[in-house]
Amino acid sequence: MEFSITAAGKNSVTLSGASFANTISGYTGSMNLAIYRKSDNTLVTTATSGLSTGTGVIAFNNAVTVDAGTTTTYVVKVVGASVDSTVVGNQGWTVSLTNLTLLGTSGLDLANYPSSTDTLPLTSSK
């Protein structure tokens, strides 16, 4: 899954967290949900809790800032998953980005921001 953030105008945007809703079945292993900056493949953050099912908020590492007047694309990956040999032919996953939160904006969340209502949640499924 990929998503892009644009910092329009003269203000930069600093991401503080992302909310995900996941369902993963037919896989095993120490799975992590990882977010990378696409331009240089830099790991932005990773989370292990709540990956296989349910929802959770992932806090971003420091300095996840999109500079004013630019767009940055991020890639969400599930890493460390192996096919569960006891579940034959029934592997599937759904990963949904349900919200992004911004630092220093008194809790502004993009899922409830008017211009974002047509774009969240973003969902990737197999």
C-alpha cells in the first residue's frame, strides 16, 4: 500500500501517527507492519502489536516531516509473514490505513478533515 502527503502552501507537515485496521489469515511468523519513505527506502516506523487482527495506532519516529510545497510518498509493508502450512490455500490479508495524525495541530486527524473524507480509509487486500 502507498499513500502520499502533500504540504501545500508555506507550512510543513509533521506526522505523529497512523491508525490501521488489519486482518491477516493463513500466515504465521513474527509479522511487523513497517512504513518506509518511498524516495529513499528509509524506515519511518514499525509496529508488531495488533498486526494480525484488529486496530492499532503506530507512532512515527522523529523527523517525519513533509517540507512545505512538497509531496512525500510512503509505502506500508507487512514483513516477516510466512505461509502457515496448516492452512492450505486460504491465505488472505487486508490492511487499511484509517487515519493519520499530525504533530502540533491540537490532535488534528486527517480522517475527519474535510478534504480527506474521500480518501480515507485506504485499503489493500489479497
